[in-house]
Amino acid sequence: MEIAALVSGGVDSSVMVPILKERGYNPHIFYIKIGIEGKDDMMDCPSEEDIEITSFIAKKYACSFDIIDLQKEYYERVASYTMDSVRKGLTPNPDVMCNRMIKFGAFEEKMGYQFDRIATGHYARQWYDNEGVSWLGTAVDTFKDQTDFLARITYHQLSKAMFPIGDLPKSEVRRLAEEYKLPSAQRHDSQGICFLGKINYNDYIREYVGEREGDIIELETGKKLGKHKGFWFHTIGQRKGLGLGGGPWFVVNKDTENNLIYVSKGYDPIAQYVNIINLIDVMAMNPSIKLDDNQVIRYKIRHQPDFKTGIIKLNEKGLTIISDEMISGVAAGQFGVIYHATEPIVLGSGVIDS
């Protein structure tokens, strides 16, 4: 079996190379270059360092190594989606779209089609059942699980995916990196966007959308409390970065037409809690999955280790999650991911509607 291994220089993708070798594969290592062209000053983690580490690993394990430049594709498919979304007042997730459009998308078009499987360092699991149907499952390490970032890949992409570290806890991945004497063993996990390095998200948005001053208004009283630099820098449920005293303050609404941010004071104000989440553009992870009315499910609306529970109601636009508990931070444009009620299986996902 021919394996393309996407290695970024981080500890997770680095460790999967010796794991694949131990399983009898000889992966062809690829480093995908998608840094923002001409914006090296925005990046704390330059691609040169990543490439040096990845090249070292390829030589250490006698693997073929190539650098694939997908900067143009990244801008056209991911950056443009992100900017269009924030201009509309939505809260996009570049990481989710990067997996679908770049790692398993543009790479497949350019090189991946030559390989049987595409391996990445995601914390997730993929398997085939007895009928040959491909499934996406949660990782053993529930705290590091990244299935919420993978829930929008297509069935074809899922069928070719391979996640060699999905059965390992993060602590074991670190231990193996030390054992294998990999240069990434002590490297901190990236908090950046996709694998662009540690780019500050607001700097990323500012570069393409700019700034426009507007008022911050208290929801209950209509009182102007301060100024912001553009509604697109803020998301529902946000607590930090508002620059207001006497808090805590939470963003509870946005008026995108008039560039206004509404906030409410207190510890998790009731104004930001809902138990109804509408999803549009709903897709199942494989053809065998059928979502039913009143089906009991688990779900996530953001990257976090814990699941919420509820039921789903089907409708003409997609479906509605009726949560068992009131939750905060439901932001239009983000993704809601639906999981089996009891099994570690991703059923599907949708885009959160306003």
C-alpha cells in the first residue's frame, strides 16, 4: 500500500512516521507549504524550521520527501472563505475547511491521487466495517480528539484517510518522540490556524478585512460602554479582549449592519444561553448513516473535550439540535458536529444558522 504522510514538523505528525514504518509501510513524506505569501512577519513559527525538522525525519527513516506549495489554493479556498464569513458577521472555522479543502482536497488533486491512503497526525480514528464502509471515530485521547475538525471532509476523503496516532494518548506520543529522538519531541503544540504557524487570529483578520470603529453597547440598558475595531473581531460568548472595566462582560449579540457589539455583564449572563441550535448544509459522514427525527445524540459546537447531549429534529433547511442543557457561545457560521449517543462515532455535521 502506498502511503502519503503529511508532516508539518510538529510532534504529532512526526511520530506517525516511525509508527507507519513499524507497521511495514514506507511512507512518502510531504510538507505542505501554505504560509501567507509575503507575510513572514506575521508568523512566529517560520516554515524553514518546520521543513528542516520534516527533512530530518525523512532522512532518519529513509523516506522520500517533497515540499508541495499550496499557497494559492489555500488563499482561494480557505482564506477567502474565512474573510467572506467574517464580513457577514459569521464565525468561521479555517481549520475545518483547511482539512477538507487543502490536506484532503488540493493535496489530493496535486499529488495524493497517486497514493492509496493519506496519513495525518490528527487525533482521530478511521476504519472500514465488514461491508467496506468507511467510518470516522473519536480518538482514544478524548481531550486531544480532533474529529470536530475533520467532520466536514467528504466520504471519498474519509475513505483515503489514515490517522496513525488516533489510538494513542498525547502523553504516549510525547514519550515515543523522546524514544525515537525526534527533534520535535519537546516542541509545543501549535495554537495557530491550520498549519500556518502561530499566527494571531486577529492579525490574520486585520490583514485582509481591516478595521472599522464601532460602539460596544450594554444589551439591557442601551448604554454605550466603549469602542471596538470591527464586529468581525468578536464572537458570541466572547469574554476576553473587550477592554471594558467592571466586568466580566460577555458578547451576546452583533449588529453587522451598523457595526455594533452588544454585551451583557455578570458571570455567564442568561442572555447568551440557548438550548436550540439550528444546522444547515447538513452532511452525514458516510452513506450508511441516516439521521432520524427525535434521535438521541451527542454533539459539539466548538473544540472541547466534553460532549453535550440532546435530540435532533429534522426540518426543510437541515436539522435542529434540542440540547438537554442550556449552552452558551452558539455562533452562526461555526460547525455543529453530531456524534452517536453511546459509540465513539461521528455521524455528521452542519453549519450553525442564525
